[in-house]
Amino acid sequence: DAMVIQNPRYQVTQFGKPVTLSCSQTLNHNVMYWYQQKSSQAPKLLFHYYDKDFNNEADTPDNFQSRRPNTSFCFLDIRSPGLGDAAMYLCATSRDVRGTYQPQHFGDGTRLSIL
Amino acid sequence: SQQGEEDPQALSIQEGENATMNCSYKTSINNLQWYRQNSGRGLVHLILIRSNEREKHSGRLRVTLDTSKKSSSLLITASRAADTASYFCVAAGNKLTFGGGTRVLVKP
């Protein structure tokens, strides 16, 4: 009964070659988040969708984009991956009234490697 | 700032002992949340404490919150090997602020 599903679990791409990571949820939550987590560090919030409203963090590089075509799916696009983008990417969802930040449900992540 | 502070950064204890970790943050909050992350997995929500609460329990977990000191603590009692994980606090104010995490090793 997986609730936040990230595919694939492992992704390898080449330096500079665009890559898309996907996340789906069966919880019907209105908020979806994307995080980048590097080894032994805390997750770093990249952006989140409040319903269809996209909220970018100020320090998220332009190289990172996102799409949310419907409630259930959200995608992370990395336009030109660099070696520094190798990381675990985590998707999370929550059911929020704006600004209340309720508990998040996380997927198990996609580990991205750059060759 | 993306990160608040957590201490210790790492903690090694024997099974059956208690584990305590602390979190500090800088802004006013609506709530503070604690999460566990097992190696190679996503985070799992453990407990949420609201800004008007001072203490909360859930099973073997006890969380305290001192908004005057902008700090929180998580106590895991009677630890088990399965509690081995990283633990993160998340301060939820006008934005989410993660602590740096505490890596807990529970030795059988």
C-alpha cells in the first residue's frame, strides 16, 4: 500500500543530459514537495506545489524545474545535470491549509548518479 | 536558512538505554516536527508538537518544546536496534527549516 511512489529508485544519467524524476501519490494530498539530499546532510527543499501553485525556493538553481500535471503526479526535471547534482531526490506530500505545514509523507527517493 | 541546529550530530548507545537529541531554531513557529530516516529510505514522520504545547508523548517517544528558548528535544526510551537511524527536526514557521540531523546507532 505504497502511498508516495518514486520511480525509478536509481537513475544514472550523463553529464549535461536532461533527466526527469517522477513522483506519484495515492493520498490525494494537495501539497507536493521536492527535496535534494546529499550524503550525511539534511534534505534541502527545492520547491513545492500548493495545489497548482508553484513555490520555488530562492536558492534553487534554474537548472531544476518541476511540473505537476494533476493532483497525483509531480515531476522533477534537471535540464543539464552537473556532477554536483548527484544526490538522493525525495518527494513528499501533505494535506495542508496554506502555511500550516502538516506532517509530510515521503517516498523512498530516487538516487541520481551523474557519469 | 535551510538548516537549524541539532545536537549531538551522532549518538551511539546500547540497546535498552535512552537516547536524547536536541534541536534549536531561529524563527517563530506554528509547529515542530520530528522525522526518522533509515539508511537509503525516505523520512518517516514521528511526532508533531504545536507551538502552544510543551510536551507530547507517542509510544516510546517524548518530545518537549520550549518556544522561549526556541528549542526542542526528542527522547527515545528503551531503545532498540531498530531505532538505528537519522533523526531530523523540522521547524514549521513561515517556511520549513530542517535541523542538521542526529545519527543514532543502537548497539545490540
